[in-house]
Amino acid sequence: MDRDSSFRFYEFFAGGGLARLGLGKDWRCLFANDIDAMKCEAYRANFGGGDLYQGDVWDLSAEHLPGEADLAWASFPCQDLSLAGKRAGLHGARSGTFFGFWTLMTQLRAAGRAPHILAIENVSGAMTSNGGADFAALIAELTGQGWRAGALELDAAHFVPQSRPRLFVIAARDARGGLERFIDHDADGSDSAFGRTTAVRAAYARLPDELKDRWAWWRLPEPPARKTTLGDVIEADIGPWRSEAETERLISLMSPRHREKLEAARSAPERKIGAAYRRMRIESGERVQRAELRFDGLAGCLRTPAGGSSRQFVIVCENGEVRVRSLNPREAARLMGAPDSYVLPDSATAALSVMGDGLAVPVVRHLAACLLEPMAEQLRARSRPPAMAAAE
């Protein structure tokens, strides 16, 4: 597509621009926004800063947003909705920034240039936050302004070797019946369509009937089977490795079941590469720190260094030996599907933060190719005045 015919988008809570990477070359960014200086620096290093506004979304108005966009993407902060956070809900100090974004969308709608499509991404816990009331409030806001809305839960593990389920609420303005071919008219979403998980169906079931009437079960095909494993992205011969004492300390935090996993990997005839992370568990009524590991070819969900889980560890078992080190930033970027050409911050903590707060690039690409792009093309055509469409 040439520059004039490309799809156009606004990107909010842009972070390091992984959504922009996933949308790809056929999408032109009209405006991007994030408040975090470090993440904005990463965004500029990869995309330039001409379309980036660094600052609070609440300080923006529709006048800041140029042109008309096919899509507005918003990955608003998850801390208040994450299982790792305090679950203050949609009105929490951080996740409440959704309403700053939403104010902009309502202003654009009043000016007659609202985006055709909204893509709102968050942790899966957004579906159960405050007993599901926050999810219902989100759907009510969207549908109350004339969008059809529905949700998909997509795990990055279908695309990259990282377990990372995320919620994607897709909303679109129905221009003269232009959405029908993208919707399954299934009363409860009970079939096994990709992204229509048990959690999504339960969230839908909790909605009041008036919101169910405006719900859309979006059609999204299942992607090809993932071919990469954790071992394909890990630099297994590169340190720095933890000392023997540090390694034994990590092993001492493992439950008997996880020690059995480690011993099985240690005694295997071939090299085994796994991932481990520390987390708090309740055992016999007490909080206990545990090290949990997996050798199933996947990493656990990446988080920011200050998140609910600490940095992940790489475990390499070979010839009866166990080596341990921290997951490095480039490996984290690969687990998010970012190419090695992606420019990471110099600080490991900053780089891991950009990745831990980001989106899995291939997930966005699948959404764009299979739903957002054909929908945008259809809605763009349907939104033209009938006389203009007939003339074309």
C-alpha cells in the first residue's frame, strides 16, 4: 500500500512501540503518546519522535490528534487490574487513565472523526476485576457511544515461546452493516473459536442483557502452530552465570515437585533449557517464597523488574551440571517477538521494563492481518457517502 492508502492509527500508552511493530508497514502512525520518559526514549530510538507526544493522556484534547484514523490502539496500564497489583479496578489511579483516552475518543466522535476501530489491550484479570464490574463498565462505555464491542483472550504462547495471555477488547463503529462478516452470531460463544476462551465466555455471561445485545463475537482464525521453543531464543553458552552458592540458594527455594523437574533435566542425556522465577505462595497459611521452573519449551510471562514476579532465570542443565543466570534483555525482546534490530535501552532494567510492559508483536500482527485490516478496509468503504461509493 502506498502512503496515502495505508491504514492510519493513533497509539496510546505506546511504551516502546511494540504494537506499532506488530501492526507493521501497512499502517501509518498519526499520533503516539506515553507518559514514561524512558519508554518514550525507546520509542524514539526505533521510530523517531515526529508523531510522539510525551506526557499525560489527560493533558491531551482532540485538537492534538491529526487527521482521521482507522484505528485507535490503547494498552492502558494494567497495575490496578493485574493479579499482581492491588486490583483497585478501572477507576484506580493508573488504570483510570483509560478515561483520559476515552475522553479523547468521545471528543473525536463529537467532531465527526472518531476512529472506525478501537483496540484496547490489558491483562486477563481485567475481566474479573471488581467481580466483573469493571469489564461491564468498559463494555457499557464503548457500546453507549455506538461501537459494537467484543473481547478475545490471546496467549502469546501460540506465537512465541512465552506464556502470556492477554485480553483484547475490539470495538468498531458499524457503518451500514459493514461488520456482519466479521461476527459469529453465537448466543453464548460456546464454540471453540480462537480467542473465545472460557474466561471470555464467563465475562460475557456476567454482562447484563442490554450489553449482551451489543456484543460481537469476533471471528479470528487460529494461527499456524508455533515452531520455536525457549531454546531457540536463549543464548545458552553466554553468561554471566550465578555462583554455585547462588544456584544452590535458588534450588533451595524449590518445592519437591520442582526439584524433581530439575533432577530429571539434570540427568537427561541432552542439554535441557528451562526458565525459573521466584514467587510467593501460601503454604500452611504462611507466605513462602518459592522458585518455580518449567522445561516445557516456554518461558513464564515476562513482567517488569518491579512486577509481581522478579526477573526470570535461565536454567541450563547439561552433563549433570546446572547453570543459572538472569534472562537478558535481548532474550526478553525475542520472547516478545521483537526482531534483533529493535534498539533496546542501554540499562538492562529499563530494557526489561519496556519488554515486560509491552505486547507480543506476532499477536498484534495476527490481529491486524486477520481482523483489523479487513475490517478497516470494509468500514472505510462503507463510511463513504453512497454517491461517492457508487462513483468509484
